[in-house]
Amino acid sequence: MLNKLIIKGAREHNLKNIDLELNKDQLIVISGLSGSGKSSLAFDTIFAEGQRRYVESLSSYARMFLDKMDKPDVDYMEGLSPAIAIEQKSTHRNPRSTVGTVTEIYDYFRLLWARVGEPHCHVCGRPISEMSIDQIIDAIFKAQEGTRIIVSAPVAIGKKGEFKKIFEDAIASGFQRVKVDGQMMSLEEPIKLDKQIKHSIDIVVDRLILKGEIRTRLASSIETCIEMTQGLVKVTFLSEQDQEHEEMYSERNSCPHCGITLPDLEPRLFSFNNPYGACPECNGLGVKTEFDPDLIIPDYAKSFNEGAIATMNPDAQWARSQFEALAKHLGFTLDTPFSELPPATLKAILYGTEEHVFVEYTREKANQTYRVEKPFPGVIPDLQRRYYETNSMQIKIWMNGFQTSKVCPLCHGDRLSPEALAVTIQGLNIMDATRLSVKQANIFFQGLVLTENQALISYQVLKEIRSRLSFLRDVGLNYLTLDRGSATLSGGEAQRIRLATQIGSALSGVLYVLDEPSIGLHQRDNQKLIDTLKRLRDLGNTVLVVEHDEATIREADYLVDLGPGAGVHGGYITAQGTPEEVAKNPHSLTGQYLAGTIAMEIPSARRKGNGEVIRIEGASKNNLKQLDVDIPLGKLVVFTGVSGSGKSSLLNEVLLPAVQRQLSRKAPNYDGFTAITGVQHIDKVINIDQSPIGRTPRSNPATYVGVFTAIRELFASLPESKARGYKSGRFSFNVPGGRCENCQGDGNLKIEMNFLPDVYVTCDVCHGKRFNKETLAVRYKGKNIHEVLEMTMEEASEFFSAIPRIKRKIDTIISVGLEYIKLGQSALTLSGGEAQRVKLSLELSKYGTGKTLYVLDEPTTGLHFADVKKLMEVLDRLVDAGNTVLLIEHNLDVIMQADHLIDLGPEGGDGGGMIVATGTPEQLALCKDSHTGYYLAQMFHEKG
């Protein structure tokens, strides 16, 4: 059989019946405009069929537990290998999931700490070790021969009580002496102790002189002590001058000084997902979510009657009657502003009273007045009670708005129990090790010094840890810490973590399908990623990559370019061959960019801005090192630097929340910075990220930008609608009335097939049109509401040319390069880049003041060279209107367009967090310490 992958008649989504023949064991890149069909070919056709065939080979019982994939719309496929997809979706949204758990490095950590960790007492910090009776005897015999010793059983260590039962049992067992709080006493005399004071009691079991022949007697005495104390023995060594020196020995993992016993060292003790090892206070989350008094009382200048308590209606009778009773009891009025109340009164309002108050309330129906005597419950305890008692998700979501997460007071964010955190290896507990970056962890585990036995026990575990850390380093993730939450990773970071895991598995004969693995990667680290992809290929795998990065495209063994346009205008193969061959093809847009015939021009002049700046002082979030940053307004400002250098920390975690808080007139909380000035020069801030514009199939671009409302109102204003009494709600598929009730406006019905994939069948009542016949009978210019939603933006712009308020919003969507998407296209089918441009179009459709701050994090993700050019035209329009646009970006074409660059670094993680250089691209290209400047200098040289 030929070593080829053959595809015939692929028609999934917008693919136009394409045929393709690819050699296996190659690095193959699929390129093309956004929406041209790249993912439809790579994921929805090739991977879907490979995965489906593998799942079909399993038993019907096994198939019940696996994700099922629909059979793609393709005539014939041959030469398929088992397929693994590594997509750019973030790995987990689970708050417990971390880089360490996703890569399974943390699982090996748990095993290592359980087997070779050194336990300590979490109270006094002393080392703890298990000792057998023979080891205890050997330790005692290290003292000089002839030394007098007292062997005693420490039955109480620092405990309150009279201990009469202990003394009675000791007498009954034949013991004569006891040491109480360091003083020797005879059991024949009555011993009275103050039960309010802590005491330490040792029962004297034996007194000996160290000689070889007493070993058997000593062993018997130690056994007696261990039986009485569950493992503890105290030995007092007496010198010739009668000076005492005490030593405690433990047969179990317990602290002989504090009496605290550690549980058995098992891997589960170090798991924050297991009740055995998780912090009992926060259940292993590291944070506690609590009701926040500042959110419950947002404005202390208000009184109760003015609605100071956001969770209460001051006119509600039961709440009002309780507060009237409390006010009478504590001596304040309901018209008193909360800012004037004493702290004790505020505490009583929030957390309740112990003493009873008299509450009177009237039941209107019965017209009876009731008098109740009980403690005032407090606003926060009452909210907590309601939160745990309610079954309504809507109420819980509402209550969540009054809660904040705070670091757990017991574990201080370390997630584990004190006993687990007291086990160390070379001075580090397991959570200290997870706080190391991949680079630091590599150094720590390479230099680990172990005893011969420990090295033998941990050989295989250390081998796995070191190899997994080296794979993460090889894909450019040196800067990530192992305790980093998976939910905080970018799509590219999550994808590269999965890629590192696959390299570690060392499989061959597999088809790997990747979706833009270069996302979020600086040019300096790009080659590491490309080398990793080549290593996967060299293991005997076929690596299929959807990619826009020029360096990756040029390094491919084979390039497939789709186009020529996007959406309905795409789905064709415009060129295929080696990158050099595609570069010579005039029909390929990608080829023209590779050949340099189409390029983004370097601006002849940079904008001067409006002369104002926003200044952040003392930025210290994550790895930021007390930065002072000036951000000029009225310019296109780009934050650059290697991955992990602190760009997102500065922009998304310091600047954005600080500006939003100040614009909403809230007091600054100085979280991660010391001062911010200049915010008065802007009137609003808009964060345009790549999150979906909706999370249900009903969400679509038309509803998001608000044009669907205008279209529904237009249909409702038609004579036919007025004659029938139809309002605009009639033309919505989200509410009953005009929609098809058989499918509830979805257009199709989901049929669950148990161990087979769920089948979606077109609704047999509305035939996929989502509306009922009466609604579809209303037509505008010959088209009903369903036919309008099926139009592309291009078609809709012409169709509504006579309705300015509809056409203007549609034209803004077209201006960001989305003329090919449909008005009613499901939001779930849009890529991250498309969703971001829909959001941009919504902002463009608004009438701005020219004082807006726009924040975008890597907006070129998922965009082709040509799409990037359109995006920059849109951003330029925003800046030319007087606004300020802040970007985090690695794309050199975008960086070259900036008016001002802020370069962070010089490295990632602990080696970053500093300002390396600021200025225009031309100025940065002259900075020898800047990695970004090095590549800018190269680009300026290439462009002359």
C-alpha cells in the first residue's frame, strides 16, 4: 500500500468537493484566509474520520463512554492513521487543574515526596522519623558505656487535667515513680494537679546503667513504653554531675515533643483533590469564597432607608421589622448613613447579635401583629443560609455577585493540610516545588542530592519528572510555573503543553492535527516549536498543522493553501506543493506573501498622540518588578516581549482593572500597583478578547451587534404584520409566539443514540426554518425572516441598502473582513479571531467620543496575512478618531505598525517583568538588549 493519505470529494462545511493526496510522515501545513476551510479540512474531515474509525473498532460498551464524532461529508478516504487532535482550546476550566496536574508532573511529585520526603512536625518544625525498637536501642547505646539512664513513658505532653486515672493505672501496673512537669514524684504519695494548667507526665518504667548485657532488659522496657504511649519513648541521660539530657524517640511518624502524629506518607496525602491531603479549611482550593461586606454595602454614605444594603429591599416588611428592632436595641435610626455608625453597630448589622431583640411584624391577610424575641441573624449569616438552602441556580448566581475569593487563612493558598506541607525534600515542600518555573524545576531536579537508598527508590520517578520538564522546555514553556491554573493559560500555551505530553509518549504511525501551535510565541522561541514538530515527524508520524505563522509555513515539507476567499468564497485548493512552489503560484494569496509581492507597508510617519499619558507606578503583579510605565494616549501602543515576560500581567491584571475601577468611580484597591494617574483623559475602556460572542447555538452575529432587533422591528412595521397584530417579538426564535414550537426555534431536533453519535435531524414541522408558517408568511422585498438570516453580510448590505440603521451595522461587520459570514450563523461556529472581529465591529458601529481606550490581547490569533492587514486598517480608524488602542502582540507586521512600543523582558518568568525598552519600532530596533528589537532590525534590513 502506498504511504499516502488520499481524500476524495470533501464537502464538509464550505469545502467545495475537494480531492487531496498527501504523503505521510511529513510536516504538512494548511494555510489560507480565516474562514477559507482550513479547520473544516484538517479537523472536521481528516481528524473526525480518523477518530470515528478508531472508535468504531471498539466494543459498543466502550463507545458509550467516548466522545462520538459525526461522519464527515466526504466520498472516500484512504491511508488514515490513528488521529490525535491538539487544539488551541484551553485544557481545563476546573479551578483545581494546574500545569502540574495536566502534564502529570504533579502525580510524580506526590509519589516522590511520599517515598523520599523528610517529615517534620508542623507545629515545632523538628524533623520526624520512624524508628524500630532496634534503631532506638542503637541510638541509646551511642552514649558512653556506664551512663545512667531513665526510661520513661510520656503519657501526657502539655495537656490540661488532673490525670487521676493515669496515676491509678500506673499504680495498678506496679510502677513506683512518675515525673510531673520535670519533677520526680512517688506514686505512693497522693498527687493533686490543677486541672486548668497544662501538664507533662512521664511514668518511669526503668532505670539502667548502659552495659552490653542490659540490651534485652532495655528492649523490654522500651516495648512497655511504646505500648503505653502508642509509640513514644523518653530516655533521660544522667551525667556524673547529675545533669540531665532528655531524648524522645518515636516508633511512628510522630513528634515526640508536641505529641503530634503524622499520617502515613502516601501519595494521596499530597493531593489537594483528596480529602486525606486537602486543606480542611478550603477543601484544597487555596481560596475561600466569602460574602464581601463592601459588595453588600457598596455605598456607606447611604442609610438603610436609602438602600445601603444591596441584598435587601428596605420596604420589605420582614427585613424592615428586623432592622427596626435592631435599631431600637442599639440606638440608631434607619435614616442614619452607615458611614456614621460605630464599628460595633456595623458588625452587628453584618454578622448578627448574641443578645435577643424584639421583632414586631404584621401579617396583612390575617391582620395580626406578631412579636418575636430572638437574636438578630446578621446580613451575612442570613445570606449564607439562603445560599445553601436555595435550589434556584438564578438566585445562587445573583448571590455570587456579592462574594469575593480570598486566600485561605489556614494554608495561605498552598491547598494542602499542614501535615503534608511539613514534608520536605532538600528544604522544599511539595507546593514550594510547584511554585518553581519549568526552568527552575529542571535545575532543582537535575541537582537533587539523595542517599543511595533514596536514589534507588526514586530512580524511575525522577526520570519521568526530568523528561517531562525537558519536553515543556523544548516547546518554549520555560517560564510557566507548575502551580499555574490551567484556566489562565492561553490557547497556544495549553496546546503546547499537550504537544509536550505527546512527545513524551513517543508514539509513531500517528496522525497529529494541530491548530496554530505558534499562538502567543515570540519569534525567538518559534524555532524551538518548529524543531519539536519536526521531532514528532521524525518519530514516524504525520504532522498536519493549521498555521498562519510565516516561519512555520516556510519550514513545512508540504503546503496546502485554501481559498481564494472566505466562507462561501472559499473551500477550494488554490495551491499545493513545497513552500517554494506555492510562492511561485500567482493564484495563492499565501504564495504572494511568501514571495513578497504583497506586504504590509511600514508607516512613513508615527502618530504624535494627544500629549497625555496614563501612568502606572509600582506594578508588581505576578513577575512584574515594581514597574513604572507611561502609556501615551491617542496612539497605537503595542506591548511586546518573549512569552511570560509580563505583558498580560501588566495590561490585563494591573492596568485594565485599575482603569475600569477608577472610571466607575470606585476607590482604587491598589492590587498589584502603588499609583495610577491620567485616567481622567479617557471616558471609557473596552476590552475586546477572543471569548465567544455567545455560548448557545441561538447566539449569532446579528443578535450580538444589535442588527437583528432592527430587522425584527422592520418586519413588525410591515402592513401584513400590522394587519395580523404582530409585534417585533413575533420574529424572535428565542421566545414563544412566532417560532416553531416543535424544535423551539432551533431548526433541528437532537436524537440521542446511546453508544452511537447523537443524531441531529431537521425539524419536520418547520423544515429547519425555525419559525412557524404564519411568521414566515410576512415578507420584505420578497424574503421572509428565515431567508434574511440565511444571507451573508455582503448580500444583506445590498438587500437593506434603503434602511440606513441596518445597513450601517452590517457594513461595519463587512469592514472587519467578515462579509462571508451569515446574519444568523451560530456563534459556536465562529473562530476566536472571527468572534473578536464581530466585537470590534460592534464598537465601530457606535458613535464614539474619541476618548476610548481599547485593549486587545493578541488580536491576530487565527488571522491570515491578508486578514491582519484588514484588522490593522480597522484599528487605524479607531486611533485616527482620537482613541487609544493597546495591543499585546508577537506578529512583527503588527509591531511595525505601532506608534509606541513597550518591550518587557528580557526573559520569561522570574527572568522577566522589567521594561527593556520603549519607543518607536525604529528606536527599539537599535536596542541590543531587546529580543524584539533584534527581529525588528532584521525586518527593517529586509525591507530596505
